[in-house]
Amino acid sequence: MEKKIKTAKQIERHIKGVANHWRIEIILYIAKEKQVTLEEIVENLDVNVKTASEHTRRLAQAGLINKRYRG
């Protein structure tokens, strides 16, 4: 299988996606724990729920994490 090379725009989106210490913390936490809920991020990183929500939204927009919603 052939590897796809990312475009400059895709790389820019990824870099902007992690251009914040909270987003880096969240990515590191998710990498360690695999599947986590927003509540777990809030509790374990001692961050406000609105802050965690906004940063996970931006990470998802950048294509760095997958978000699933439970209703």
C-alpha cells in the first residue's frame, strides 16, 4: 500500500491543531488512555469543561482526534 504525502495545507492544519498547551495535554492523555470521555479529560487534567470542549473541538477539526457523541 502506498503512503499518501500530506499537502502543505494539511500539515498547517495539524500544526495549528496542536498549537496550544491544553491541546497538547489532551492529545497526550488520549494517547495514553485511548478512548476517553470529555468528563475524564476534565477530571484528569483539572481543566474547565468549556475549555476542554473547545480544545477537543479544535483537535477534531484539525483531524487529530475523532469525536463521537452519545445522546
